[in-house]
Amino acid sequence: MKSQLKQEAPLLKEAIRVGTVYLQQRKAGKFEPSDSLSIKVEAIYRLLVQDKLIVPLPEDKEDGNGMKHKLALWIEKQLPTDHPLKKN
């Protein structure tokens, strides 16, 4: 059972922003303006798993929603404790 994050949508948006920068710095690719959210989520998720920055989801849970939730959890842990997205 996955826990709900109160700020999951804005956390995901921040995870995509930070993940995109990370992807480019790692020279692992670059997103095109036409790339969908699902393409970005999956690419960032797979890179973070490959780099061992997040634990992969079980195969049967590896879907779009699971990946989005995992990215939101990842970025939440990266943010300083006083960040507005960490406020409940």
C-alpha cells in the first residue's frame, strides 16, 4: 500500500524539473518539447534506478502511477526540511 503525499502533484513537477537537469548533466539524453509526461517520468525513473538513487518498484507495480509516486518520494527526500512542498 503506497502512502499518499499531500503535495504529490507539485512534488512530481519538481521531480521532473530536477530529474531533467540530472539527465542532461549525466549526458543520458535530452527531452524534446513534444515529449509527453509519461516519457519523462519513465526516463527519469529508469536513470535513477540505474544510478541506484532509488529502489526499483516490483515489476508488477512498475506502471506510470507507481513511477510518478516514486519520483515524488525521491524529490521530497532531496528537499530541505523547510521547503514549502514539505509543509503539510
